[in-house]
Amino acid sequence: MKPQEKPVRQVSWQAQVPERESMEVDVLVLGAGPAGLACAIALKRELEAAGLGDKSVMVLEKAEEVGYHILSGAVMDPRGIAELFPDWKEKGCPYESEVKFDCLDWLRAGGKKTRFTGSLVPPTLHNHGNYIVSLYKVTRWLKDEAEKLGIEVFPGFAGAEILFEGERVLGVQTRDAGIDRKREPKGTFQPGMNILAGVTVFAEGTRGSLAKHLIARLGLQHPDHPQTWGTGIKEIWEIPAERGEKLVGHVIHTAGAPLSTEGYGGGWIYGQKDNKLSIGFVVGLSHHDAKLDPHALFVQWKQHPAVAELLAGGKVVRYGAKTIPYGGYFSMPKLQGDGFCIVGDSAGFLNSARLKGIHLAIKSGMLAAEAIAGALKKGDTSGAALARYTELFEASWAKEELWKVRNFHQAFDGGMFAGMLDAGVQMITGGRGLVARRKSHRDCDTMRPVKESRLTKPRYDDTASMDKLTDVYWSGAIHEEDQPAHLVVTDPSICVERCTQEYGNPCQHFCPAAVYEWPAGHPVDGNKAAGPVINFSNCVHCKTCDIADPYQVIEWIVPEAGGGPKYIDM
């Protein structure tokens, strides 16, 4: 893989200022999620052990507080956290419950279900020995542990641009504050700072805006294996105590309705403490329908009797949405280069067959930390020195786990039944399946014309069926209104002149936060749409639009630091 001949344009709203302050650190970690914090913690330990405790490790987080932008189901395989902290339970790492029961429910369109338990549950969905967690709480705990080691963690600072010298990453420039919607400095203007680092660790999570640019600019992604994603919609419900107490520790996964056999995805129901249920639905963005609406599918899923009966008498207390990197081993980018490493969801560390990535994110951070420590000891942070990261990964249990499901998601490109057949073959061929190395396709390239759409919208006539705007309220999303939109349409003419007729402006459907509106017409009535209204303050930072837009003219960039959802307890 070689860098592209022409530099990829880095979109940002940074002001042109004559001079910016600079700061130098030895290692800069972008993102205070499980991968980034695990990397910082493991690295600080390695440096202390090597007598290099004076080396500085800084973590930047774009959210107002650590954990606010963290969202996961979540059932955690403890292997990663136990490797980072063998006494994680004794040290007080929070969890809701050890898994006590798990099953797979096949939901049928007529309202019926078939339940599979015990040996009838696919091995990849066995969860005994795992833990139901709030990843928000786990991340907050990791932050506290990092700070005990002297690691500086700064929430409210977003990386807006990567600083390059040729192909070497020098660090990042943080987001300016105080730019108005006309891109003019306000009286409160504060220019971002250049933070220079010997090694920059990209731990931004799924579809990280800087990692995306880095991967494209340096050609780190194999052209036959682009990353693919799903969008997950999640709510936390409070339910009646009698039912809530019985469901603590229960893990229920669902397949089938409301998806047709063409779709890839399913639902989850996890029983938490205090009469809470974590529920959600995820759908692959490679779905061909131009009217794919993950939120609408989530509502239809909640209306299925098998789900509705568990929610009866309850109420929503939290909402969120996030994309999930489905591509697997072959879709992972090159993990390092001159002056940088990529970890966690930004690098695709997720097992889509198991629906798990927390343990892999933690492990990726630890592996990167070991490589970075070795590079700092030698005084060499080149790509060649940091290649130790890939060597360590290839020899690790993380690689072994991902190798066993290397073709899993791609097998479902031919539909549900073909995918299930191939998944069965993969179980007895060590992950190979019917094809040794399946190619993948960009999700944005799989959309069919709107005239072929068959998806319908749900009804919203019961207490379980919140519309998007109501759900956004429960996400806590808030942004400074007087700033440029962080959702940048780079060529608006395409939206009106082509997309309206060809795809029916799918952004109004696939966004789970009602960010994109088309108030001046719709292709079905023959009126010409005037263009999208972008309600960026609704944005829950899921990145669906950046991924699924069929023309790739929507760029998600960081808003003014601190803006976004508040995923408390998610």
C-alpha cells in the first residue's frame, strides 16, 4: 500500500492566525476511550520500569467530560481488562452483573419468536464468564487509574488537524474556540494549539475524523478490503422492579424481524442493576435500500411483542447511537507509521461475530504501548521502529481471535441464508469458510436507487416508540449554536441535482438524530428540493452520514470542543 499521489484534503474550520502556541510531549493519545486509556496506562508502566518515568504522556478527549462520547452495549469479555489490571474487581472496576443467562431469539414477522438456549446458541454468542457493563463507567474508572500514574488527561480538547512533515506525523492542532457560523472569530476567540509529539496515538473510536484522514493520505487501507460498518441504536430503560430484578444478568440477542433476509443485524437486551435494561438494534450500512433508517428499524424491533412485553410499564432514560467497525481482520489498516500508531475502533479491533470489542480495544492499546516504549528507549519513533506494534499483534491472542472470524461479516453480503451457511463452514475451517479471502466493499457503494426501496416507516402510537427528536433529548446532545456546522457538505449541488432523483436524499433517513431535513420538496411529488437544512446541534456523533453518503460529500469534522452527546451511564 502506497500513499496517494495527491494529498487528501483535510477539511477543518480552523482560522488563519499568524502564530499559534506550541507544546511538546513525548506521547500524545487522541481519545480517552478504553483503547487510548489502556495505551496510556500500559505505556506509563513500561516507561517507569525502564527508568524513563520522566517521559510525558498526554491524553486529549473531545468530549466535555471523559465518558460522555462513549457508547457500547455492552457485554465485556474480561480478558483485556484482566490483563491490564489482574485485580480489576478488587480495585473497583464497575460492572452491572456477571452474565447469568444468555439466549438467541429468532423474531418472526407475525409477532412470534423461537428461542435458542444452551448448545443451540451459536458458540460466538456464548457469554458465560462475561460481564454486563456500562462502558461510560468503565472508562471513567480507567481515567482515574491513569491519573493516579501521573498521566495528564484533558477533556474538552479536540484534535482538528494532523501536523505532518512529509509522511511523518508530528502531532495535532487542537480545535479553535470562538468561531461564529460565518467562520469569523468572535470576541471569545481562542486559537487552537499545536501539540507536537514523538508518537501520536490515534484512539478516536469508530470512524475517527483524524484517523480517517491519516489512513487516506498515507494509503494505509488495502484497496480490496475497505472498512465496513453498522449503526447501532441504544436506549436504557427503567422497568418495573419485579421484572427488572429477574432480568439482572440476562443477555438476550435477537435475529430476524424487522430485517428481511437481505439485511445484516439484530438486537440486544441486557439486564442491568437498579431495574435497568440496555436495549439496542444494529444494522449493517451495506444494506442496499436507499431509505435505510436504523432508528426506524429500532422502533419496529421494539414493537415486536417479544421485546414490547419486556418494556411494558417502563420508560426511557438514555438514548444514543454509534457506528461499529464490522470489517474484521482483512479490513484493518496498517497499524503504524512514522510517528504514529492506531488503536481500538479506529483500527477496526472488533469481533463482529461475538459483537465484542472492548477487550480487543484494551489489548490493542497495550500492544501499542509496548512498541512505543521500545521505540522511546531507542530514541527512534520511525515507522520501522514502531512496526513492533504489528509484530506484537500478529503474535497475540487478539490476532488469533480476529483471524477466526476474518470472513464473517463479508459472508453476509450475499444475504442472510448464504451468510449463515458460510458462517457454519467457517466454524469448522478455522474461519476460512467457502472463500479464503473475501473482498469487501465500501458501504456507500452498495446503495441502490430509491425507486427500488422497499423499507417502510414504523408507527409512533405507543409509549415505546419515540421519534428521533424525542430520543435526541435523551442523548443529552448539545452544541454551541453560533459556530460553523461540523457536518460539511463539500458539494451541495450534488445533493439537489443528482441525489434527490437517484437516491431520494438518504441522509434524511439514515441519520438517527434528525440532523438532515429536506423541507422544500421531495422527489416523489415532482418538486425540486432546495437543499438540506443541517440541524447540527442534534448530532450524536455516530458518524453514519460520513460513512453511508453515496457520493461521499458529507465530511464529519470535530465541532467546538465539548459539544456533542452526554452518554452518562451508557
